[in-house]
Amino acid sequence: MTAAGPEAQAPGDDLAAAVRSGSRRALARAITLVESDREDHRAQARALLGDLLQSITPSLRIGVSGAPGAGKSTLIEALGLVACDDGMRPAVLAIDPSSAIAGGSILGDKTRMGELARRPEAFIRPSPAGTQQGGVARRTRETILLAEAAGHDPVLVETVGAGQSEHAVTGMVDLLLLVVAPGGGDDLQAMKRGIMELADIVVVSKADGDLRSAAERALRDHDSATQLSMSRHPGFPAEVVLCSAVSGEGIGELWTAIGRRADALAEAGVLERMRGEQRAAAMWDEVRAGLVAAAADSRDGESATSLEAQVREGSLLPEVAAERLIQGQLA
């Protein structure tokens, strides 16, 4: 499943057809194309996504977040194997921390999900977060669409795991699982007003061996916390589930809870409304990113470099400089 580099020529209908056929190699190539920053590749990626858009059948999109070491990867593999056994074709998009020197994924391998990686119906793709904030990569939205075009369902997005900043993933998925490890009382306080309020299901992991009693205490603590926290979907409070991805205990119950939650939100019209809001938000994200890029490359009027120099030396207010740049782009 190693992705090949983007080809110089336009991908044409052949790549789109290969993605639709479910080819993992074609999907990897398409994702590499979409993730490229080269201008010619960006044009090819837009054409490819436009070709695929009308034939995409939306999957269940599941975000998986939590602090580093909480057991996200192990849990995702367990869920992916259950999905495979149910006749589904799961895709895992693992957003890894980026090297400050090389820029690539620090943890960019599939060894953490070795058993799932060997299943022919599954697809695993690590992507570097780069400078993107919010626990996801710059082109995660487009990568989800490509996975769906290839027939993968569900699509699980594993975030970097940096803490409360990981809110961007909720703008891309249907459900958010927050994975917490036993004995995280301080973590509970830190998360209560952050991502805790965005979680659909709180998963207390590693409920086995010496950690079993601590996991049961954590279950009670988080259950109480969810009762006091606001939910992002009024009338649908978060559920707390105890499980062990190692022993398999509770994984079936978690899979059932995911399906139950998704069905309830779909029947209430929440998922359809949320998908529309996410698409609109994605458009404005692209507008903002485009304006920033255009302003940085501006060669008309005052350059971004000149304005930035004035801001640095304190002779120009940042908001005035920003206004001039924006006006220059909209003129």
C-alpha cells in the first residue's frame, strides 16, 4: 500500500475509474496527488475529485481523538477488524505528527495496525499533519472523499492527539470518539471544557489486567462529567463505554454504540444538516487559505514582505497591514 508519487501528466479518467474499482494502489496514488502542493497537481486533483464527486456514496465518518498513549491506534485496529468481519471495507486515515526537519510523518508506518493492514478489504494511510492546526492534515477532507469513492466504509480519522486543539476533526466526521486512559483525573479536568464537549462517545481504554479497577473508576468519573457537560447535539448526550482493545472486551459493545448513535442522529436529520454545514465551512476554509496564499505572493501595490517588515518594526498596526493586503486582493 505504498503510495507512488504523483505523475506529471493529468490523471485522466483512468485513475478515477481505478479508484472507483476499489484499487488500493490507485487510491494511494490519488491521495498523493491530492496532498501535493504543486500547482499542476492541484489542478489535476480538483479535476479528479470533480469527476468522482457525483458517484460517491457517503460512508460513516468516525473521528478518533485523545491524548498520546491513550490507545487510539490499537482501538482503531480493533474496530477496523470488526468492520471487516461484518463485510465492510474500512479505511483508516492516520494523521501523524510531522518532523520539524524533514516535514514527513514521524510515525509514518503501518506497524501499529499490522493485522488490519494485512486485510485486503482495509486501507490505511498515514499522513503528516504538517503546519495544519486542529489535529488533522491539510487535505483530510479530500482524502475522506477519495476513500468513499473507492467504496470504503467506515472511514476512521485518527488525529494527532495533541489535546484540546483537536477540534478541526469535528468539521469532517459524523461521530467523534474520545479515547481516554485509566487514571487520567488531571486529563479529565483539562478536557472537560474542550474536546470533551464535542465527543459523541467517550471510550475508556485499556480496561484489562492491573488497570481494570482504574478503568472502572474512570468510567464512573467520565460518565458523571458527560452528564454535566453540554453536548454539541442537544438531546443526544455523550455515551461512555469501557473496553480493552487487547483482550477484545467491550469492542463489540462499542461498535454497537457507534451504530446506534449514527442511526439516531440520521433519523433526527442531524447528520444531513451537519454534512451541509461541513461542506460550507470547507468552502470558507479554502477562501481563507487562498487569500493568505494570494496575499503572500502579491506583486501589486504594497507587497506582503514590505508590510510585514513595517509590522515587525512597529511602524504599522497588524490589522492595518492585513486590511491593505485584503483590499489589494479584492480590488
